[in-house]
Amino acid sequence: MRDSIDKLVKKGKELDALRIVFAFELVNKIPPVPFLKAYGKGSKKTLKKCVTREATPFSHGQ
């Protein structure tokens, strides 16, 4: 089961991994906090990319 969860995390599917952890009541064996932190970091990176892309046209004198 742990291998499946690790594969999901590596693919950036932390929330799916969390669903499995809670569905199979594995919270005591596999803590959810690292998944949430990884999801937060990924979200920050995505947000920065979006903001940078959207800001680019405005920085050229428009």
C-alpha cells in the first residue's frame, strides 16, 4: 500500500494519496502532514508560474 501512495505523491497527486490514507485508516502509520506540506509547496510553485506569465505582458509597457 505504501508503494502506491508514494507513487501518487511522486506524480504530484498528494490529495489522492491522502484520500487513500484516510480511507484505509492508515493515519497512524502514514502521517498526513508531509502530504499536505508537499501539496502546499506544489501549489506555491504553480501560483508563481501563473503570476509570472500573467505579469509578463504588463511589464512591457502596456
